[in-house]
Amino acid sequence: MQTTISLNDYLYQENDTIETGSRPAHQVTGIFRTCTWWIIKLRIFYFTCIILRSPQKILDIYKRMLSLRSNVWGGDLKKLYHIGNKFYFNQYTPGWPSKAYDDLIKSELRRQAAPLDTKERLSFVFLAITRKCPMRCEHCFEWDNLNLSESFTLDDLYKVVDIYQKEGVLQIHFSGGEPMVRYKDLVKLVRYTSKKTGCWVLSSGFNVTPQTARELKEAGCKGMVISIDHYLPNRHNAFRGKEGSFVQAVKAVKYAQEAGMVTSISVCATKEFLDGKHLMPYMEFARDLGVQFVQVLEPRQVGHYAGKEVHLEDAHIGLLEKAFTTINHHPSYSQYPTMLYHGYHQRRVGCFSGSRSVYVDSAGDVHACPFCHTKSYNIIELVRGEGKALPQKENACPRFGKIA
């Protein structure tokens, strides 16, 4: 039986004027934002011209690139953040201006122009560096790997970074388990990786202090994604299976911001969360935290959720899609953080995992993404065997079918 959900229970009417607090930290507005976006688009057009050369192909592919961007974001995304000396509109896209951003655009242009002839290039890798975690999260996709003996040595991790950097990976997001459990190795790894590749850390907030946040930033970490699964402390603590984890997570966001990093919070939007009308209060909470991004994940039947009826119904998906387009594009929500909801583009243009990113779990198994456990090979066996090239990986999405 389908659940009936009224959008008005979650979102204000589109013609309402909303009284809000301060904007997300470092948000770019007005003429400066408009000019910056035009410069970025002109740079994309410049690369289109020098790579494709043919006038007809230039116009066709440039329009296709803008159309892809619009389909991914449900419109022409305008939100932009200036942190350090870079502009960000997505936690999975390198900051601009940078060689990494230019390389991403060139790679995507070649992919769009000649998809059958262009070698796939990974843009980013999720790398789980530890099996250890102090939490017992309701939705944990690493559940079967947790708190066993470590698979990776630090030397293994260096070699994994080397092999993916050789493939041209532009970003590596370090996760776990809880990567901050292995903090000393994490700092060394970020310092080693950041010479060539952008680094982010995905954490529950454990062990994030003013000092550790500052040291990560100094080592080259661009941003942190902190998991906060409710704006109500007791609900978050129950979901994470640990008392005090809410306060820890909120403090972690503040410490990362004070250190000068891009900040994002991540929430698993369960049926209970959505039916309880918690989406908009959560977005208001995120706005007040001053984060740049909010990542909304759909629950998947993997890890601790394996075999459970957790997939969202059509009404929930419709609600998330409406929230995604409204919060990101309607002027009344200009003061809210950018909302990332992967299900929107996965259902329209396909999934980017597998073709543009992979997930390396804490056992070293390589999957298309954290939520599709489709092991292709084991990276530890490869690097310990002095492997020089990556084997063919799984490139199919068991949930959505098509790959973008």
C-alpha cells in the first residue's frame, strides 16, 4: 500500500517569502556569482573548441554538457561557495579554478563526444581505510566488515593511492569504518595524497577536535562530510547507536569550518524520517550550521539493512525530488545549503558510480559504489602482488540499471 504524503507538510508554498537565518558560510551571491558562473561556462566552451574543433560538434557537445548538468541538478544550479581560493558547487567536483577541474571537463567532453572510443576515467574514489568504528549505525553498509582485524597497512594504502593516481583520479574520499579511529595514518595519507589529488574525509565526527581538524587541513584535506542523521539529538544518537554522538558530530562540523574546510552533512532519509515530516526542519538545521552541502541518501538493502524492507516508496521519492529541485533553485530557498540527492539523476540519466567512481571497502574489495555491493576485484591482492594496472571493474547498477 502506497503512503500518501503531502508536499506542503515539508515545503513552503513556492510563492511564499521565507524568513531565514544567515546564508551558508562563504556563499557567493549577486553579480559576483553571475560573473563567476559565466567565466566557468566560457572555460568549458573554450575546452570544447580546442578538443573537438568541428563547429557542428562543438555546439552539439557543449549543449549536451549543459543539458547533462541541468538533468543532474534538476535545473541550472546557481549556488556557489568560495572557500580558500577555490569555488565549489558540488562536493564531488574539484574546486575551480584548478587543473583538476579542467581535467574533469576535458575527460567529460571526450566521453560525450566519443563514448565508445574514450577510455573511462575515474573522477573520484571512496577509500575505506579502516574496519574500526565506535558507532553501530542503523544503515551501515560496512556492517559485515566492522571491527575485524585491519586489512590495509599504511604501505598498502600508499600503493592504492599510487595506482589510482596513475589512472588520473581527481579526488579521494577517505572513509571507513570511522577513518578518524586511524587518525595518525589518515593525516600521513592525506599529506601523501594531496600532492596530486583532492582529499575529503567522511566521518561521524569521532575524534574531530580543533587540533585534528587543523592538522587535516594543513595536510591538504579540502573538506569533511559529517554524518548527522537527525536534527533531534536523541533520534541521531539512537540511529548511530551511541550516546553523545550528536554533540560530537555538530562540534566536528564547527571545527572543520574553523579550520577552513568545505563542510557537508549527510543523512539517510528513511521512511520514518520522511513520514515524520523531518526533511525541512533538517534543512533548516543544516542552514543554521552554516554547511555548504547536505547529502540526502536513500536507504539500501546492504550491510545492516540487508534483507529489510527499507526501500522508499514512490511518494517518498517524489517528495525528495521536489525538495531537491525547490531547495536548489527556488529564490525563496537561496539561503539554504545545496542539497545533493543522487536518486534524482540516477533515475534520469543513470548512475555515475562504476563509470566515474568506485568504492574500495575496508576489506579491499572494489565495488561500483557503497550501496551496490558488486565486487570486481580486491585492491590489496593487486598492490601486494605488485600489480601495475587495474583490472576490468563491474560497470552495472543493480538498482537503477543504466550507467550515465
